[in-house]
Amino acid sequence: MKRLLLIFAVAVLIFGGLVSSGVFGVKWSTFERYVKLPKPSTLSLPGTENVRVVSEESLVIDVVDKVSPSVVTVGITKTRTVGDIFELNPFDPFAPLRRRSGKPQKLEQDIGSGFVVGEGGLIVTNKHVVADTEAKYRVITKDDKTYDVVKIYRDPTNDLAILKIDPTAVSGQVLKAVELGDSSKIKVGQLAIAIGTALGEFRNTVTTGVISGIGRGITASSPFEGYVERLDNVIQTSAAINPGNSGGPLLNSSGQVIGVNAAVSGDGQNIGFALPINVVKDALANFNQTGQFNRPFIGVRYKTIAKDLAVLNDVPEGAYVVEVVSGSPADKAGVKQGDIVTKIDDVRLSGASAELSKVVAKKKVSDSISVTLWRDGKEQTVKLTLGSQDQ
């Protein structure tokens, strides 16, 4: 029996070899007409014909190749005096200590990052990066082309600034604008990529991480300037952000900018913060229309009274006025410290519309609005005309 099985197996192998060689004029494709073999399963997604499977590594490389030519380094040029000393003169009873001035020294340093948002030479960065109004600034592209900043527009409300350069100053250079995403659609856990000049020294540094949180509130300061500001509704990311990264883009996996890197926690590791790009988009739309950061201004400093605090103190929800700016629209309309703003026009300051600044931001300069105030247990309404923060 074993011998018969062995002979049969050898015969089958010989027959298969002869069929494959085509000696009998028959090929295996002839049998496929009568026997249909199952095909390997394929991945199919609705609305797609070709599916490309990529690794995180190749995805990051593609994003960096796409965006890094639009990321710039912001440098500062200023003159400072160094070497001041005090001389002791024991023979002068009126001025025994005399200060001798040092020598002026020109300082050039990379201090921040930015990214191109308009091919006409518009670059977005942080306001604290260009806070020194007496200094001169320059931007350096990835291929080491240098442009002098000819104009700076600083946002009075947010930590944002727009730098204007002359894109024709360097022949043959084309500045490509980045693609702006939608920060309202980001999700905690999604991939985040940061590009910037880390530590003011390492240009076009790339770091990766995830979106760690949204809607954070922080108090930020600059290591290069004496600058402190409260930032609300910022994005938290684990992508490493260092001093010098300020103003650079935070990107999603599609290479779209979803935030402007602004700050890093000095007490922890891999805790960075970025301004949502939708804030930048609103500011750019305003800038493109008016040529400046022209925002409506009511003229009060306030604290939001949420529902639980309102119930606890038996007062309505709204904005508790801490201070009224002298000469502001609110001051002229008779708004006083201690008032609670409960409604702007038909929008009551409660729930999702509890933030006074967000309601006012939807208005325009010179709009006339009705402001409902709660004072001494009663509501009253005053009218005012919104001014401009540039005033």
C-alpha cells in the first residue's frame, strides 16, 4: 500500500509539471474556468478606491516636508550697553561712587518662530516674541534666506502678532502659505506635530506627541522678555515645546495648522500649550478687512458668575464688573463697578453664552448695543456704542 501511494504521488507531481510546462497545450488557467478559487480579502472604505496604509513615521515625514518650508525663525537685533562699572574715588566727598558707562554692543539672537499665512509676506507669531517696540526684527526661512520685518501688528487681546515682510527682497524666493485647520474639531489623543526654533538655537526642530487637553487656562511668561499674560481656552499637547518654539505651528496629521505654540510648563515634562488656530483665523479675517487688529471694546474688567455661584449668592448669572475703564463706552453709558451684566441685546449671559467677551467679540466696532444690568436687586438697560481697542 505504501508503495502504491508513493507511485501515485510521483505520478501527480509529474503530471502537474507537464501541465505547467504546456506540453499538452493545457494550462492551469483552463481549469479556472470551471473551478473558481476564493480571492484574498481586500480592505474597502466607502468613497475610496485606493487605500494607502502608512506608519506614523512616514506620516510625520510627509507633514514636515510639506510644512517646514513655511516655518520661519524670528530673530531680534538691538543695541545694549555692557560693562557698566562703579569706581570708588575716596578724594571726592560728594560722589565717592561714580558709575562709568560701558560700551554699546549689538545683539543679534534668534528668539522665536512663526509661519507664513499669506504669500504677500504675512507671518503669524506670538505677541510676546516681538514685544520690544524699540528693537528690529528679522525672519529667516528654512533655506537661510533672511528678511527684515517692515511692519508689526500686535493683537491687543490675544498673544498674537502679524509680521509684514517684503517677499520680493530676496530674488527667486517664494513664500508658501500654510493650510489652516479647524481647532474646534480636534480630539484629545490625536497626533500633534510641532515645528520651531527650540531654545532660540535649533531651527526647524520637529517634535511629536498628542493633544493632551483642550480648553485650558494658563498664565504664561516669556524667558526673553519681561512679559506675563493670561491665556484662556488653549490647547495642551505632549509634543515638546521649548523656549524659542513660541509662534511656531502645531499641526495635525494632515499637515494643517491647528494651533500656535505659545507656552510650556516649567514644572512638568512634555506639557506645552498652543493658541487655537480658529482664534488666529478670526484675527486674520479682521486684519484683512481693516488692516489692523480692530476689535470691539466695551471697557470693563469682569468676573463671570456661573450658575452655582449665582445660586449661592442669590444673584443672577452674568459678568460681575470689577473695574470700568475711564472714558470707555461702558463708562460713558453709566456702567458702575459692582454691576452685573446679565444680557447683551437679546443674548443672556448664561450657559454656553456666559462669557461676556465672546458675546461682544461677535459684534463690530461702532455697533450700538443694549446692555442689561443688575444693580441693587433690579434690572435696568443702558445703550452704548462699541469702541475700538486701538483707541
